[in-house]
Amino acid sequence: MNNRSTSRLRRAAALLSGLAAASVVLTGCLYAAIPEQAAPKPSVTNEPDTEGVAENLLPYYGQTLVWTECGTGFDCTDVTAPLDWESPGGGEITLSVVRHQAEGTPLGSLLTNPGGPGASGVELIQDSLDFAVGADLIENYDVIGFDPRGVGQSTAVKCFDAAEMDEYLYGIPSAPRGSAEWEAELLTAHKSFADACEANSGGILPHITTINSARDMDLIRAVLGDKELNYLGYSYGTFLGATYAELYPEKAGRLVLDGAVDPAISGLDVGATQALGFESALRAYMQSCLDSGECPFNGTVDEAMADLGALLASVNSAPLESGDGRMLGADSLMTGIIAALYSEESWSYLTQALDEALQGDPSTALLLADFYNGRENGSYLDNSTEAFRAYNCMDYPVEEDPAAEAAIEAKIAEGAPTIAPYWSGPDSCEVWPYPPTGTRGEIHAAGAGPILVVGTTNDPATPYAWSESLAKQLEEGVLITRVGEGHTGYNKGNSCVDEAVEAFLLDDAVPEGGLRCG
């Protein structure tokens, strides 16, 4: 391994796939069968909020929205935003927005973000409204989903075609893992991907940042006619929401940040904390698997984890061929494992995948990896992989500290021994066409008022310590703790969490700090 190997993981592992990964539990075939929604109401367009807006931004903040029906119960519109908020005359982009109007008297708009970075907020609301928000919020808010810049139906990052993406995500390196030749092979693949993104994305890459996306969110708030932003953000969406509150504290209304990202920790620490988080979740899964009596492993948790490590090593040295000709290597098997660990209700799929893999059948493991990668029937349903890379390569500063990286590698090896061998590689952002512009630091959002932070005690993707940290950083952060497994805490069947979140969003009732929901 080179001395930057762990940098890859905070960008390319599971960093905050949010509700997209969690929704693996919606049906037995891993894809959602969403009930039809009610017919849409007549479209409502409110007067844009242009108070205090700079003259050069008035064409954007003063635009009138044109809504069209886009599925039963939903209407959609496009919002025009500056490509570069620092130089609004330097080109424009389009932001895709979907709305489900309040079924009762609306309190206003509730913007949502499912995470990623790179997950589609439009698809979340159109396909999984009841999964994203509870019934009381649907009754009282116009629920808004949007695709951030670079994502989905907005002006999007574009890189590889499906065949090229298959090779990039599922291809098996020819050189031995960890060798200099292996690192060079992976870095060449990353360079080809980055070059394709630059060639096919129309010059937007340097402007795909969380700060720009937060500014877009204020624009959406304004053109919807809301004086303040009410917001429910999951996973990476907590970083987006906290960034908004830092930029626009006077416009921050009722903000809920669920499955928080700690904006102050380095990319190296993100990778290490996630590695330990997934190892912890994997051990919890393994205990449940052994207790079920239907587990493909035996003995103690430690013995079963060792056997899983042996399976990963076996697949690494002798990948399993699937019916479509793809090979399941250790990296793709690890991707499938990670996908299932986002939700306790997905553990049965993981058991099936591991049982099959032990018998030489990669079918379910690849299905889990495909779900995580947004792949179905040979096609990619979204550009989440491309957008994920674009945001993280611009948001996280380059770290050049060999001693710190060596310490992180040792920490991962000790605390996550099963995952560690597959949690490193050359930094994919090392070959990104543009240097990062983001910084890491605490977010205080002074003057924004109370902001709810929801953390789950054994969340593998956004570990609980991050929620604790963000709640402390925010000037008026209020922490709600969900004791349990899986990613994010609201609308997961925990009435204590749900009631606290909804009382805040509906009635501005701030729970007492330290609320703990078992």
C-alpha cells in the first residue's frame, strides 16, 4: 500500500449512501413496490421571496415556477441556478424539483435530502414518499424533493457508459492485492473514470460542491415562497443542512439532521470511523445470524468472523463467475455486505448472499452490490457513483501526512480486522481534474435557533459519535438518540424518535436535550 491508501475510503467506501441503501428493505426482491399516491391538487405557485437579494441574483430568486404533473400525486418543476454562485453571470444549471402538496392546510414547504452525496431527492419522494417522511408530515407540509446540482435529473455529472461502469466497479485487478502493480492498475482506472467525467460533464465539475448545493437550496426555498427553510436531511444531507444553517442562519427554520456527519473531522478519520462502524454492525449481524439457527457459519462470533474473512480471501484469490459473465471478487462482495448492513431488516439478504457464496454462487451478493451501485438488468438507474465522486473530491481537502495515514491504517487493522484488507487502495481523488475547494471545520450555525440532530447508536455509515459531535458544535443543537441498529433514526418504527421529530417540525416543540429512545 502507498502512504495515501486510506484516503480512498472516505470517498469510495460507504460514505453516506443514506436512504438509498436503507431502502433495500422495501421488498423481498430488493426494489420498491410503492403504492399509488393520491391525485395532485391544482398547482400552487407562491410569490418568490426576494427580500434582501443582491441585484445580480434577482433573475434567479425572482423566477416564476411552472409546475407539471409528474406521476399520481406529484408535480414537478425546474429551477434555474447560477453555475458559479461567486460569478452568477458565468453560466446556468437546472435543478429538478418534485412536490407532494400537503393533504391538509400546509405549514409551508419541507425540503428533504436522502444523502449520498449523489442520491436523488426527486426519486426518493416520487418513489418512496412514505419511507422518507411520516403521515403527519405528509398531511401538513408540501414535501419537496430535489436533485442537487450534478445529480440525477438536474444538470448532472456524466462519466462512463454501462459497460465501462461495469468494468470500473466490478472488474478484477490482474495484480496481487496490495502490490505496487495493483495500486498502479487501480489508479489508472480512477484516472480513466475522472477523465471521462471531465469530458462528458460540460464543465460543471469544479462547481459540484456542498457549499454551492446549500446556496441552491436557499434559492429553492425562495422561489417556493418560503421565508425560512424547513428541512429534513439524512446522512450526507445532514452536512448539507448544517452547511445551509451556517451560510443562512437567519433563514434557517425547523431543521432536522438525521444520521449526522461530523464536519470537523478529517477525511482519514471519516474512513477509519466508518470502517470500525461497519465492523461493529457486521459483528451484530453475525451474532443475530448465529442465534437464528439458519446461519452458514458456526461457533462464536469471533470464529464466524474469521470464517467470513476466509470467504473474502477465497473470493479475492478465486472470484466467482455469475450467470451474466461478471465476476464476484472480494471488493464486490464487501460492497454487498455493506449494502445489507445499512438496515437490520436487510440482514436476511446478507445471510442468503453469504450462504450462496460459500457454495460458489454469487447471485445474491451481486444483487446486493448492484443495489448499492444503482445497477439493474445491465443498466445504471442513476448517476450516484459519478456524483458521489464529484462532491467528495471537491469537498475534502488533500491530506499529505504519511504518519497520520499509517496510524489510521493501524487503527483500522486493529479495530476492523475483517473489513481492513478491503478498506484501502489508491486515492481516487488524486487524479480528479480539479483541486478540492472544501475545508473541514466545526459548524456552529450561530443565530439559527434550535436544530435537531438524530443519531443511532450502532449506525455503521454515520457512527453515533458524529451525531454527538455535531449536536455539540451547533450553537443550539439538540441530540435525539435512537438505541439500535442501522442507518438513520426517524421513520424507522421508533415512536419516541418519530414523535419528537414531528412535534418539532409541526409545532416547533423542542425536545429536552439528551432524549434517548430505546
